[in-house]
Amino acid sequence: MKSPGDWEAGKRQIADLSLWKETFSYMEEPYAAPDGETLAAVVQTGEMEFSVCVNGQPWEAVFDKAWYPRFTPDGRLTALVSQEQQWTLAVDGVAWESGFDFAWNTQFAANGQGLAVFAQEGGEYKMALDGNGWEEGFSDMGDGALAPDGSACAAVVQVTSFSEGDIFTFKKGCYTVAVNGTAWEQAFVNCWTPVFSQDGKSVATQVRVNLYDYTVAVDGKPWDATFPCVWEPLFVPGSTSVVAPVKTPKGWTLARDGKPCWSSFFVQLLRQRFAPDNKTVAAVCAPKYGRWTVAIDGNPWKSTFDEAVWDVVFSPNSKRVAATAKDNGKWTVVCDGKAWDEKFDMVFAPVFSPDSGRVAARAIVNGKQALFVDGKMVAQDFSRAFDPVFGPQSDRLLIKGIKDEANRLVYSREVLVL
Amino acid sequence: MSQVIAKQSKPLPDAGLDKGVEGLTPEKIAKTLQAMLKAEGGARLAAYVNTCAHCGLCAQACHFCLSHDMDPAYSPAGKVKNTIAQVVKKKGKVDAGFIREAARIAYTECNLCKRCAMYCPFGVDVAYLMLVMRRMCHKLGVTPQYIQDTAHSHSVTANQMWVKQDEWVDTLFWQEEEAREEFEGLRIPLEKEGAQIMYSVIGPEPKFRAQLIYQAAALFHAAGLDWTMPATPGWDNSDMAMYTGDNEIMGRIKRAHYETAMRLRVQKIVMGECGHAFRSVHDMGNRWLGYKSSPVQVVHALEFYWELLRDGKLKLAKKYEKPVTLHDPCNVVRGRGLHEMARDVVRASCQTFIEMTPNREHNYCCAAGGGVINCGPPHKPTRVAGNRVKAEQLFRAKADGAQVVIAPCHNCHGGLEDIIHSYGLNLELKFLGDILYECMEKP
């Protein structure tokens, strides 16, 4: 993420949204840049004419339609736009030169550099990376992925056509993964959730090799072992080795390169994550039916929750884990197995401070958003807020939110000294 | 549970069933079924199969049996006897002909409606037993062609109608644009993270019944709710894999649905008028994944409408004039107990409400549910002939003055449409959302 430059304590108004509403006949919900200096929303600028308003000023370019305004991790503003029945991505107000019959599902590279969209052109499906569509299109496309450095993109594609109702051709395997537009040689019954290795050179995906057997394929080659079910694979950082949750007769466990690598088994195992040190793995698990927690290297926390565990986040020093959990109808944050006392109607992914000592989270309580640090509320009453960011010394928190102030809807950026 | 009961009907051709049994050998069947009995045939299966006392009370509960003059082959106990009970008794040593016939019975002559379970003195859940039989047929590759194609669609697209990703988003844009001509400023908000509600629908809505999305958007708009719809797969709450016996795909698409809602950080999912999807989201898919309930609160349209009216968020400008009757969908009535809420909404929105009899949790199934209508045209005659009692029930409601049948479920709509036309009942069919949209105060 682009580091927010201004860490001077205090609050600064960035936008008067009441004024936006007075200016434009139509306005959608706004989004804030990572550094909080910019707020953007889709607005209507004329009859059947839309643009994206940035800090009160619409982009010069106007479109027949604009949607999905989102900031890249490095702070550029994107939106999917259409003009004269051609769809593309606009970045900071400038549309890509290439257009498509439809474009959707913007993908952001982790380093903020690459941008990709799904595109349909003449009934064929492809990805477009930084404006360049794949040369070859496919008759359908499923899950997609962008390399962490933005250098490559991949998607599940259909390589054999069949008519609706043709269950026999389907069973022979009609799907594979295309990387930068080139499909793997081997086709499968299904492929799901391709993912790139850290260097962007390898791709792993879940596959179903027949109607009953599942495994993981890496660069087109399936693992030797198959399982009754598998979930999303993940590359071990810095290697071509892959881990994925697999179902076995004993229950779900984590497998590495086709072989179980944890000795513990669960009713369910999902969403594994590597620590920044690339050594420790944490995942959402159900150690028994209807009880959810986090397992770290196969060892579940003692505390469990009856409805769900969702986000799993490692601290920068790899020694701590925070998660979001739902119990008895309310969400909370759980740090190292201990739940915050505060309960929420909804909570967003927790954020660690750079020194790993603090955890912040955005939450919804009674229809308003609030920000919490280590379970204590530090800001409240936002009609809409955005994820908090810790300062480089971990002693300050950047708060971005929209509030009703003196009957004006105001977006402010505030640096709070903790 | 020893003897097979002779069938009165002839098997209908179905490419999925006919070709499916072609490669089966007794060895393969026995190996597959024994493995499944060992892995998945636990105490529940044994208890149900062994507890049945053949008292016959279930026969009078089953619309298939009632519609075939109490032919015991159509009784729930008879269907069990002719399918899963034989597999258990013979320890999986059955032949391909048996599997073909068991598949036909389990997929097309039982709607998994659970009415019989209500009348069984021991509470034997025949729907569960039929699902185990279907699971075995899935494992053997003997599934009706049309519903298998639907399960394939689920596996590829996470929706049941092969709706492509761009087609879904484009449909929402289209409905939003149309609705804006009637409702100024109306929006179908896509991907609005942190909205209170995610609205989810089933595949046929973007494919054939897009007006239902329009109408739902009108309700959300009029009620001033904070809602969103996903622009990604995960928008479809339906689940035919649950009914083919492909539990792994069932779990996968339920994950997609729940996790789409969790990704969007909504507090609840409101789902359209669909019964089986509710069963999948709230009963079966969740349990396969290890959730006791669903990880995100799921509210069926009936409950949602009821809450809107109770809270005064939806105001009605008039009442629907034609006399209506109400069909109770099995999955949300026997499965969830929403029948009084449905009646409250009907009474609030319609001038004349005529009960069909039997009703509420005793209502007859539409004969489309449980995936039976999804087995396609080859089996339409089976379900139409197998639901003569529904036609008689509707006819009585019509004789009492009803002109319109409200069926708050997609599959019920399909099934009742066929019953109404095949038996010449000349009744109109509507969703409850159709009535509310017509009668609401439009801002």
C-alpha cells in the first residue's frame, strides 16, 4: 500500500458530500484512497451521462455508465466505464484505448502496478492486462487471478464447447486454465480459483478430474493424489510448492504437493494464509461440527465460535494472528485466540500496527460505523468509514470516514495519536 | 423391508439414466455402494430403514400415492422398499436394472417434501432415505440428464442456468435502467461493501424472469433499504447438486454464496421466493460445510415481506382485487414454518383470500420440488399424473371462488403451471412479489 504521507496529528476535511449531492442529480456511495487524501464516487453529470467525482471535481471524461470505482493499492483511481457501447477501465480519468463488448471484475496486483479486467468481445471471453486483451478468446471464463507483481494474469477457461444438456461431453473435461491467454494442454471437468506463485511464473488451481475426484494442478500438471474434495491452493512463498485443504476419510487437513502435511484433521478447513516469514500457516477450521476457530500449523485455538470465522491476518512479525469471528449472532475480533469484549453487527478485516503490538478494526454497530483499537473504540458515528491505517511508528492511526457534522455530510481524514 | 413392490408404470427414456447404467457391472455397483454404506450410511440410515413398521400411514400423506389410487408402489414406504432398503438388505449387491429403476423412483417419484415424515408414527424421514439413494446413483453416474446438466452448470458458473458472468451484471444494469423509468433514482447497487442486505436470487431470474429482479428492486427502493447484489458468482442461492446427490458441489456453491455475502460484509442475505434454495442455504449445504446454521443470517422473501409490512417500511396503496388462494411451499412451510407470515402478507395485500385445503404444513407438494421438475420434459408426465390430488385441491379452491394462485416459490410455479394447464383449471399463477409490486405505494 502507498504509505500515507501526512502523519501530522489532527483532523482535516477533504470533501463536503452535501455539496456533491446538491451539485449532482445522482451519486453513489463514495470510496476513499488508501492515504485518505482522496474521496471518489460515481455521479451523474448530465442526461444519461456519468463520471467519477474526485474531491468534488468530476473527471473530465464522461461516460454512458460508470461503476465499480476502486483505488489501487498505490492510490490510483479506477472505474469500469462504457462509452458508445464499448466497455473498458478508466484509470485516473483516462480510459484504456482498448474497448470490449463488456468489461468487469477489476483485478489489482498486490504491488499496485498491474491492473486487469475480465472482458467479453464478440461472445468470446478473455482477460485484459493493463489494456491489452488476450489475443485468443474462449467460449467462457471462470475464476481469474493476477500475479502479485502484475506481470501476468490467468483464468479458468472453457476449451471444448458443448450444448446445454450434453452431460456426456462435459464429463470428458472441457475446462482448463489459460495463462496470459495460452491454455494448458490438459483439460479437466472443472477448474477453480487459480493462483499465482510469488514470482508470477507458476499457477496452481483446484481441479475436478472426474465427477468424484478432486486435486490441485500446478502449471497444468495435477498432483498424483486425488481427494473427495479440495479447496483453494496457495503457493508456499518463494517456491513452487503448493498447499491446499484436502478432504480425507479422517477429515479435512492441509496437504502440500499432494500429501497431508498436518497431522490434525478437522470437520472443515478453509482460507489458509502464510505468515510474512513464509514459515507459519494459519487457516480457518472447524475442530468439531458447528464450532469455528483458527488453526496455526495445525493447532487450533482453544476458543471456538458457533457461527463463523472469516478473516485471518498475521502480524508483520509473524508472531500474532488476528481473526474475525461470529458467535451468537454478533461479530468480534479475536487476537491470538482471545476475543475482544466488544461485539458488532459486522466487522471488517483487522489491521496490525507495523510493530505488531496493536490491532485495529472497523465495525458496524446499530447502523453506524466505528473504529476500534485493541477492543477499545477510538472513533464512532460514521455513516461510512474506511479501513484504518497505522502510522510507521505504530503510535498513530489514520481514520477516514464520513460523518454528519452540523447537518452537512462531511468526509474527513484524521490522524489520531494513540 | 424384504420384497420389492411391483410397479404399475413403465420406465420413461432418459439419456442420463439409460447411458448411465450402460457401463455398470455388478462388481462396480457393489464396490461403490458398499464403500458408500461404510462411509456415509451411519446409524440414521439403519434406524430409518429398520424402524419402518409398514403401517401405511405414510401412503395417505403422499401426493403420488393419493394420485395413483393408493397404489402401494407409490407409497413412501413402498418407494423405500423398492430402492434403498434393497441396497441395505443386499449389502449393495444389486444389478444395473435395479439401479436404473431405483434412480427413476428416487429422482422422479419423490419430491422430498417431507409430508410423509409428519404422519409417520416413528418420524422416519423418507426424504433423507431418497437422498441417500440419489447420492448412491450419483456415485454410480446414473442421474437424469436434465438435472445433471443443471448440477454441471452449478459446478462451472455457481448458478443453475449457465448464466455467464457478464450476462448476470448486464441483466442487473438492464433491470435498473428499466426500473429508473418508473422510479427516479432507483439503483440496484452492485458490490456495495458494508451494505446491510445482500439480495440473492436463483438462476432462472436473470434467464427468464428478470421482472422479478425489477420488482424486488422496487420494493427495496420504496422501503429505503441499504442493500446490494454481487457482481460475481455467488449470487445464485439455488442448488440442484443437493438433489442429484453431488454433495461436494452442493458444499462448494453454498460456500460461494455465503462467502460472497461475507466478502461484501452484509449482515444478512435476503433471498427471493424460492423454497429449495432456502433448504440448501439453511439446512443441507450449511451442514455439509460444518455450519450448524448459515454463517450469514438468511431471510426468505416471505419473512422479508412480512417484516417490511410490520415495520411500515412498505406501504400498500391498494389491495389486489381478484380472489386469491395460497399454495404453501414445502421447504419454507414444513421446513421453516413461514405459513402464518405468508397469510399475514396475503391478507394485507389481497381483498379476498380463500384457503385451499389441506393447507399450511399439511399442504400438498407441487410435485415439482426436490429437483423433480429439473429432471426435465421426459418426466413431466410422471409429476403431472402424480399430482392429481393437487389439481383436485386447486379445483376446490377455484370452486370456492379463487381466481389466482399465489405460489411463493419458483419450482412450485413451474409445477403448478403444468398442473393448472394439464388439468384445465384456468387459474392465474402469481408470486407474492407480483402482488406486492402491483399494490405498493410507488414513490
